[in-house]
Amino acid sequence: MNKVNSAHFTNLQIASLERLGDLYAPGNGTLPSFTDTDCIEYLDDVLESVDEDDVFLLGILLLVMKFIPVFAIRWGISAMDHHDRYPEWIASWLRLISLGVKGVIMSLYFSGLQGANSRGPNVYDAMGYALHCEPDA
């Protein structure tokens, strides 16, 4: 685990977020894993525009998830991905949790930012993505 100083989360919560990040973005030989990018270093930048209450609730969720076995978290992710199989009162919570957790993880991962301790290629380089703009003639 990388020691990241966060104004919002403890090291335990950050470790939980990294574990979740590796479940969503495990790497595949071409793309680096979530932890390999060390993008967690930019966590506070991503959370800067998030409502304080939402950050607090995400922190509680991350704290709880740190103590849940990985197989149960995988089941939870699958339930969130297939929320349409559940009654609406459950599906709405699954969508909300998915938006909060996956939103932070994917914002960090696909930001193109790498931390000082990154291992492997930049996500954009690994995808062969290069933005190129030219002014209109």
C-alpha cells in the first residue's frame, strides 16, 4: 500500500479504495492495474468537488469494505452491475453505491495521472490513446 496523505480518508480507507480499484481495473498485461498507476496519489484532487456528506459516507463504506472478504466484494460488484435483477428499492441503492465507488475509481484510473511510485505504462499510452488537436484553418 502506498502511503498517501489525504485530507478526507485514513490509510485504512485508502487501502480499501486501492483494493476496490484493483477489482475494477486489475490490469491485463497491456493496461496497468489500478495500484500500478499509483493514481491514488491524486485522490484529494478528485474529491475536491464532491459534497462533504458524500465523501463522509464513501469513507464509511470504504472502512466497512476493508473488513469484507474479496469474494463478497466481488459479489457486491456483480450485484451493482446487474441492479436490474433486483426490486427497485434495492436497485436504487446498488446504483447509488456503484456511482460513488466506481466514479471515484474510474476518475482516478482514466485521468492519465500517475503517482511518483507508479509501476508500468501510463493508461493512455497502454491504450494507444493520444489526443491531438489542430486549430481550424
